[in-house]
Amino acid sequence: MALDYVKTTDAILKGIGGADNIASASHCMTRLRLVLKDESKADDQAVQGVKGVKGVMRQGGQYQIVIGNEVSNLFKEFQTRGNFTGDGGAPAPKEKGNLVNRLLGYVSGSMTPLLPAMLGCGMVKVVMSLLTTLGAISTDSTSYIFLNGMGDAFFYFLPILLAYTTAKKLGTSPVVSMVIAAAWLYPNIVNLLGSGTTGTFLGMPCSYFFGLPVIATTYSSSVLPILLMAPIIKVVDDFADRVSPNVVKSFLRPLITILVCDIIGYVVIGPIGGVAGNYLSMGVNYLYTHVGWLTIMLLSAFMPFIVMTGMHYALVPLMTMSLASYGYDAIVITTMFCSNLAQGGTALAVACKTKDKDLRSEAVASSISAMLAGVTEPTLYGISLRYKTPMIAVVIGGAAAGLFAGITGVVGYSAGGSPSWLTLITMIGGEGFSNLLFGILSGVIAVAVTFVVCFILYKDEKPAQEATPAPAQETPAVSAGHKPNVSVVEIASPVTGSVVALKDVPDQVFSTGTLGDGVAVEPTVGQVVAPADCEITATMDSKHAVGFTTSTGVEMLVHVGLNTVELNGKYFECKVKEGDKCKAGDVLLTFDMEGIKAAGYPLVTPVIVTNSDDYVSVQAAASGSVSAGDKLITLA
């Protein structure tokens, strides 16, 4: 189909509410990817009806318009209509829904990009816990110090990492935001707020910054301060941009933003956690003295929210004093044990129920991290807050386990790292092993109750979309537009791996046949080769896909992974350019499978016949494992 790029662009712009409604624009191999300022102005039916548009999707904060192989040429015309950028620097559209959903969406959306690193460090902590429990390494050894540093790195510097993701989400400078957060973790400032305070404010130790009180608080591993600061950074940075003359804006704008935001962080935002934590400690101490069982139940239920704000550090002094005075502690050790195992139980339930392979893998790792290392952040931010119903299960399971532990008087006799199954040894003490037995039963209740509740409540989310392209037929009927072959054409596989039915690809544009019929391959070798003699018709700067036409006239697209355009060419190397003539077996592109998977992108690779309408049938000719060069598709 030969598009009139001018008319098509005009029609699309009219359908989405005009060029002024576009915050940013980019394209992948087949789609225009737009971030709209107001999605309600877009008329899906009008856009769907534009000649050359094959489908419309609202997904991942983007308004995606499926064009096909001609999208790169259309985008050139599209770029002439406005000052669009494709760097994603513009903020995503505002979340819809009630305030709670928007807040949870903000937290989850900011934390989700950090999950691979979070899971990796969490598993390092699991390995370290196993090695110390088995006696393979001592906590005094240098090996332990190195491993502990690897496992703690993510969590200690979490405010800096979170500054990056919140800045990307809100459309501010990631580097400036990271510098603001890094100042909170600067060693001399950490030491000053930890032991070098010079006065008191609101009954708490503080230091003074030009006469302003800076209450001693802990920023490492915290989440709440930077989540509160990110919108403030946005407001201050926008103000600095407006008031800074162009001639000095390059340094004056970041200077204003950094100075103002760090002062607000030191004097106001940071101490919020410290003040709240101080009163939390006093309140918990009072409740435990008068109604201990209720205190343990409530803390076990709501510990995830306490951890999220960083206020759990305020409970540590209570644990220390309790261990020193009585020889045992229930407030921190017991409640975190119940809560951590509840987090592990909810992740395990999601892993058992979800049909999403990537989510299942993530949930299994999160469950192991919570149950064996007591590291719950992967579950908290990657699953519980992200999908909401698992958090309900965590609260119920934690409360049930905490109630049992409070009634039976479960305590910990020593501090042994973040409470988990591997720290049960800290519950050995007193007379006999009854405390250990009740501790084990508390853990079983936490996992079992949470698992059952989550398994009942959790459902896989459906992709957000407004318009659904009509499903492609298995064998298209012959029409006036078709050109039936008189002989069968066989297409070899361009990829080595396992064959996947196109309808099972977790991307609507491919699975419904919007771009054409074909099959997909889950690669086991990181390269794409020419399945036949062909001419390259389309490549991209992101190097993740290639289009070509074979010598027999078959127009094809090989798209490595899903949404891998977002990697901007990282992990890919394209060996060809448009217009190149290739022989069967020539390498077209290579890719780093492990790097792509670690970045969180599915590797399943659709192999599409984009001119399927020229054939009576397009059928898979292989199943199971296939090697590059083996027969994959049959056309007739």
C-alpha cells in the first residue's frame, strides 16, 4: 500500500486532537508511539479509520498507532508538524482514578523500573544468608563484607535510584534529581546527622543550617523522602527555568533547583519521617505495655507500609533496649518475621496463579528473597503495591500470624539479620523449645493465610486499551485483493529457538495478525539470519527489527522481543542497511539475549509475512524446536 504521507499525517493529527496535544512522539518498527497531553481528546474510531492505520492501542502511557512497514517514512512527515521529541522526556499522562489509585500508581510506576536490580541484590542477600547459616563464611570475614556490600548496595542507595525513576516519570532532569538525593547520603552529612548534632528541635537532636534546624534522620534505604521530594523538584525546576535568563540558564537553573530542594529536603521532608518515627516508637511502646497481643497483630499487618516510609528504623532502638533489658524482643523481630513471611506468601500465590511467564519468574524470586533473606522490597514494590490485591492478602496474613504470635508470646532472643526462615535460630531460648515451635507456627500461618487470600483475590491484569483490532483469520478467504499462488512457497526460520503460535504472543498487534500472519520463535541463539535471498527494506536506529523482501516476493518482518525499541539499540547490532542484497543464511542482526532479559523485556520474536493478503493461506510449518534455516512457514 502506497501511503499519501501528508494526508495520512493530517488525518491522524486531527483524530488525536491536533499537534498541540502531543507531548512527545517516536516510532518503532511498526507503530507511532505518542505521549498525549490529554488522551480524552483522541478519537480512536477516527484514527482507526485513517487510510494506512491498522490499529490503535492505549498502553504503557502511550497512544500507539499501528502503521506497519511504512511507519518510518510516515514519521518523517509527522516530525515536520511540530517540535516533537522521542526521548520520553515528557511526563506521562496523568493517572486516572481515585486518589489512592493514583498514589499507588505513582509509587509502583516509580519502583517498577528498579525491579531487576532490586531482585539481583535481594538474591545476593539470600546467598549470603545461606552461606552464613551453613557456616561456609563468618560474619567477620572479608568475603562477608564484600557480599554484604553487593547485597546492600541497591537498598542503601535506593533514594538516588528512585530519584532517577521519579524524575523520568514526572519529566524532570534525572541527573539533577539524583544529585539532590545523593547529597542526603554524603558521608560527612550522614555522620553529622548520626552523631554530630548540636541541639534539639521538637524534642529530637538536630544540627543547624544557617539557623534552620535539621532534625537527625536516616535517608539510606528510605523511600518516602524522595517520593515526596520529586513533585517539589518538578515545581522548583520549572520555576527556575522560567526565571533564569537564557544566557546563564545552563548553570543558574540547576543551581536554584539543587539549593532550594536540598534545603527543603533537610529541613522539612527528611524530618517528616524522623518525627513520625519518633512518635511511632512512643506509641508502639505504650501499646505493647498495655495490650501486647494487639500491638503485635497491628504491627505485623501494617509493617509493609512502615517499611515503605522508612519509619521501621525508629523501632530499632526499642528492639535494642528490649534485648538489653529483658533479653528478648517481640516488637521488631516478631512482627517483621510475620510480615516478611506474609510478603513471601503473597508472591508465591501470584507465581502459582499468574499466566504471565515474566511475572511468574519475578514473583518466585521475590518470594525466595522475602522468605529466606527477609528482603521484602521486591515483593512490596514489584507485586503488592503494583497489583493491589496482593497487598490486601499481606495485611490479612500478617495480622493473623501476628495475632497468634502475640497470644503465644513469640519473641526473638537475639538480632540475626532481617527476620526470615533462616533466622529462626534467634527464637531459640527460654525454657525448652516452645518459643521456637510457636515461631514456626506463626510463620506457617503467615504464609498459608496470605497465600490462600491472595490466590482467591488476585487476577492477571488485562492490557489497557480502547480499541481492539479484529482477530485475524487462520486461513484468510480469497478476495479480489488476493493473488493466490499456483505453487507452495516455503520460508525458512531466521531464528534458532522454540516455535510459538502467533496468537500466544503477549502483544495484541502481533497476536491478532494486525500486521500480517506468521509465527514467533523464542530464541536460544542471539542472531537473525536471512531465511532466503532477499533485499533489506527496513531497519531502525534501535536495531531490534529488520524488514526484507525475498526473491520470491514475500515481504517479511522479524521483530526481536517485545517493546525492545525502548532499549534504543542497547544489546543489538544490525549488520545490514536498507537496500542491501543478502543471501540465505547471511547474518542480519545479533543481540545479547541475557542483557535483554535482564532489562526486563520478553525475547519472543514474531516472524511476520506483512503481505499476507497476497496469499490464500499462511501456515506454520514447524513446532517445538527449530534451527535457523529449517522450514518455518508455508505460503499458498
